[in-house]
Amino acid sequence: MKKLLTLAMVVTLATASVALAAPRPLEFAQENATFATGAPSTTANDDSCDIANAPAATLLLPVFEVDFNAAPAAAVNTVFTIVNTSAVPQIAHITLWTDRSFPVLDFNVFLTGYDVQGISLYDIIARGLLPGGGNQVSEGSRSEDNIDGNPFFAPTAESACANLPTQIPDFLLTDIRTALTAGTTVGCGSTRVGQTHTNAIGYVTIDVGNNCSQSLPTSEGYYTGEILFDNVLIGDYQRINPISTTGNNAGGESLVPIRAIPEGGPAGSFPGTNLPYTFYDRYTPDLPSRQVDRRQPLPSTFAARFIAGGTGNFGTRMAIWREGITADVGCSVTANGSLAITEIVRFDESENPTTFGLVIPISPVPPNVISLPEASLNVVGGGGTLGSSVFPSPSSGSGDVGGWIYLNLNNGGSSTYSSSRDSQNWVTVQLTAEGRMAVDFDAAYLGNGCTPAISGGVEIGPAPNFSSLD
């Protein structure tokens, strides 16, 4: 290894000497320049479908889990924090969804310039407590005025954001709990709006808005009159499991940042975007532009490391968020509980593959075919551990406890989508060891949200270096 390193250094130095001996004129990129096919479509920094850990207009908590029946010190919980990175005040509109994308609660958080707000979902679901606050709090010395500092606030924002609620009424709190565990609500009767599980499971979206309203992201008016486009929010989450038999650990990761491209402007404005479709695409079927929210789309193919078993009692769980196939359909979200999967391939450390997949993915999924709802927590089996039915079992005869998993989570599309495209997804890996250590990290995506759909059964690898932006 040392000899190879020395040789590499010699080659590098020689190459550098040649480069220095033959200088060439500097070339400068021109603003918004265009390029031939196969090259970047523009030099505008924000003109990208790549998801980067940067301030955004929407944040996604892909999956949360809360045991609201346990005492606080013994409860599985999810806590998240949002930060306003700008001097200008912002309104964060927060929506809690079931794992079938039924919205069960929305509320607003008023953020002064450079503000930070932590939110415990145990406090919300177990205790019925909301952050409250509003624009009456004092802003910092380097922050803009709470009332006049944001030119895109609605005229009614001053009064609407003055005293935000701090307590959820008991009748509504009961409905939230049953929706997130039993999948039922009073308003939907016998129609199920979520999966069945002991703990509350769902996902959260956080959007910058122009008012403290009760509008939901399922409404088209939300996109034409309320949602804003300033890329100013960052955030993170922590999942906490104090139970010694099932966890005794905690982990965290950044909230998924979904940027507005281009950013800026008042609610309802649409200067155009190069994005082929957007994050909220399925909720805008009757609007003149289906990209009115301007949010980046999320990918569909991922590569995720796992380790399960071994002397350290390693374990892996994957938190998976998926785009559903229904639009604003009220209680009729049943199809989102069984979303097709194109292909999942498990490779052990000896490169042995085992595969689950469909030749042609369709939703809702026929019997005896793998599927997942919109938000789920999935154990990777191995070393005697029973895994989720969505993951293939280890290769026969292999003693490897680790490897990686290829996930093509495209659900096959929907008539509610604006085009024939792949569906959006996100995967976070949760690794644990010895019942006391844990780490969370986002899986690598193999193509961004603008990458054309990848079929099942083809050669696995990074997506080609082009997209529908080219």
C-alpha cells in the first residue's frame, strides 16, 4: 500500500508540473448560461433537483413514532426543531399526517428573525400541548420587526398570529390519537385513514407561509394564497427510545430540506420553474400550473447500508417515507396504505443478491406482493432477527451480518400525478448496537427527483448524469 501511495504521489506531482508548465487562459461561467445535451442546463446555483442540507421552504420529517400511553420518562418519542436562518420573521405551517397521508392536525409557529423552536410530539399527542406564542414576543436586536419585517405576510397576519393556541381540545386530541394508531376518525366513520400500530406513527410537513391559517396542504387554495417561497428554514429531529428491551437509545438527523426553485415572491406568484414536477404535485390537479409550489421533487432510488446480528447485537431499521397516489379526496386514502415497490435487492458482504420486486408496479397492490404505506419503520432481519416482510431474507448459506440494500421505491405512478413519472420517497437508516448505541443517517440516493424512472430488473447503479432539466 505504501509503495502504491508513493507512486500515486509521484504521478500526481508530475501531472501538476505539466499543468503548471502550460498555463491556459482562465474561463468564467456566464450567469444562466446553457449547455449542450448531457451537460448542466443552467449555471443558476438553485436550478437543481439535488437535495442538499441547506435552508429550504419546506421541511419533511419522514416518519415519527410516539408512545402517548407511557409516562414521559419511559415513552418512545420524536422531537424536532426548526430554525429561521434569516433576519426576517417567518410563519411555519406545520401539518401532522397519518401513514396514509390523511392530515390530522395543523398549527402555526411564528418565528422571529433568527428564531429557533423545538417541538415534542409527545407533548402534542399525549398532552395536547402546542407551542403557542405568536408575533407578540420580542424580536432580537438583529432581527427585523415582527409586524412589518416580512413584506410577503398577508394583511391579516398581524391579528391571526397574535395569540396562537397552546392546547388541543380533548375531543380533537382523542381523534388524533385514534387516527395515528387505529387508523380511524369520527369524521370518516368506518373508512380507514391510517394503518394499525400500538404507537402513533405518521409524518410531518413544515412550510413557510404568509398567514397563521388553518388551511391544509390538500387544498389548492393553500398553494395559490398562502404558501411562500423563501428558502430560510433548517431543522433536525431526535427519536428517543428509553425502553431497555426495545431500544435504550436515541438517534437524530436533519429534517429533509425541500427548496423552492426559484425562491422568493408573494403567495400565489409563479415566475416559472425548470422543475419537471414538484413535491406537492398531486395536490394541484386543477391549477393552471402544476408546479405552483416550486418545491423540489424527491428521489425514488436509494442505497442503504445495513448490519444485523453479530457479536455487538447490531440492528438496522429503515424509516421510509413514500409519496401517496391520492389527491384531495377527503377520507378516501385507502390506496395509500399499500403502495407498490418496483424492486428491493439485498446484497450481503459477499455480494450475494436476494431480490423482491414487481415487473410492473401498480397501486393498490395485488395480494402476495410487497408494498408499504406512506410512512413506515422497517427492521432489516438477520442473525436470527425477524425482519420486515418488505426486505428479502439473507442469502442462503451466507454468514455475513452486513451489506447494503438497493431500494427502487417507485410506486408506478398515478393519474393524480401531473405526468408519467416516478414517485417520490425518502429513506433514513437507523443503526443500533448493544442496546445502548445508535446513529441515524439518510440513505444515499442514486438519482435525484428529476431522474427518469428506473425499471426493475435492470443493472443497478447510479443514475445516468442527466435529468429532465437537461
